[in-house]
Amino acid sequence: MKRSDLKFMPRFFDRYILLLDEDKDLISGLNETKDDFESVKALLTKFQEYKYQPGKWTPKDILQHVIDNERIQTYRALVFSRNDTNVLPGYDEQLYARHSNASERTIEDLLEEFQIVRQATIFLFRNFTVEQFHQKGICFEIEVTPLALGFQIIGHQIHHMKVLEDRYFS
């Protein structure tokens, strides 16, 4: 499924989805971005405790946030693909970051977890039918589909890679 297959652009998630080309295939995009963090491992390690200003996250915090977000979005995609009509809550990324314990982890450990989560994400999305990809659900008052959530995962990672490159590694 391609980004152009989205039947509508969900508000809030659009900021990430629109980072991808119209012809981007979901599974290809998930595979193509799975090694992005590994490719900057040396920089992640060098700046692992750095904050570009008080109150901002470290690269470890960012990596943990991307992992948490991917888990949450895949759960949402699973729920909606199974035609579950429960309204799902949002999540407070700051609360999650404060309680993630990322500062006590190594970059290697976080990268390994990211790879495992991404592989599980690929397996989940690879086995959805076209109907499941377009099954609508409500998350924090926003209508969204599993297909949109899949593209949000990729775009969210791209967004945070850019933050790392612009504010930490430059």
C-alpha cells in the first residue's frame, strides 16, 4: 500500500505522514528506515547525554520515544484492523519520557529494542488486508486508519532523525 492509497489525511498525524512521498510504499518505507538509527550509532553514543537546551530530551530519550510511539501506533493499528470500535486514548509523551528509564540504558540496548520492535511492526503490517488497512478507528477524537498509522510511524521517525541531525549532531 502506498501513501497515495490513504483515503483521507488524519489531522495531527498529517505532520508526519506528509514527510513521505505520495508513491512511498508502507512496507518498503518501514524496511528502508529500520537502520537509520544504526547508521548514526557513533553520533548517538557521542551525544547520548547531551541536551541542546534545558528541558529537552537526550538522544537516548528520543530513541526511547520513537520506540514507544511505534509500539503505541502498532497497537492502535491492530485494534482498528480487527474492527474494534473502542475509542482509544492519546498518550502523554512527556509523561512516558519521564518514566522510561532511558538514561539508565545503553545506546546499543535501545538500538536492539528498536530493531525488534520494527521487525514486529513489519510483520503486523505485512499481513493486513486492504480492508484492514482502511478500517477506521477513533484515537483521542481523531479518525485514523491502520494505513495512516503505519505512515505516521515512518514519518515520526524521519522527523526525529532530522531533530537529531539539526540540534544534536551539527
